[in-house]
Amino acid sequence: MSARTAVLLAAAVPLTVTAAAVALKAGAWELTVSRNAIRLSPRPRPGCPDCRGEGGWWSEGLYPGGEMCWCWDRPVRILRLLPVRDPWPDEPPF
């Protein structure tokens, strides 16, 4: 690998991460990564005229309760990851 390719690759990774963070923030999504899955959860939209970015409101009256705004009503996206197989299953752990 040439030095030019290595520098371009090293510069592309932070740029891609920054672009993904900006896209998630603008689209009102929250990214959660675990060992088993990658999850995109909806967040309330900051420019919503009904809830003003808070995601809902409390109703008043005899039976008060919380109501969720329409801007938060989107499905959760989950990408399940395959488990990593142990190359030496008969080895002791220590």
C-alpha cells in the first residue's frame, strides 16, 4: 500500500464518522451499538411544531397522563449481528 493511499484512508474514516453523526442528529435518530446488534431508535424531531422537540406532553384534567407526539412515532431499526465463533472451543478460558 502506498503512502498516499494510507493517508487517504486515514482521512476518510473520521470524515465518514462525522458525516454519519451529523446525519443521525439531523434525522433525529439515536445509534446504539452492542455486541449483538446495531440499533437505530427514533428521537423527537427538534423542529416539531406540536411538542417543540420534547417528544410529547402531559395532559391535564381528572386523569393526567403523558401523550407521545406524532413526530416520535417511527419504528425502531435493528440489525442483528452474527455471533463470533470461538476458533478453539476446547481451550480453557485462562
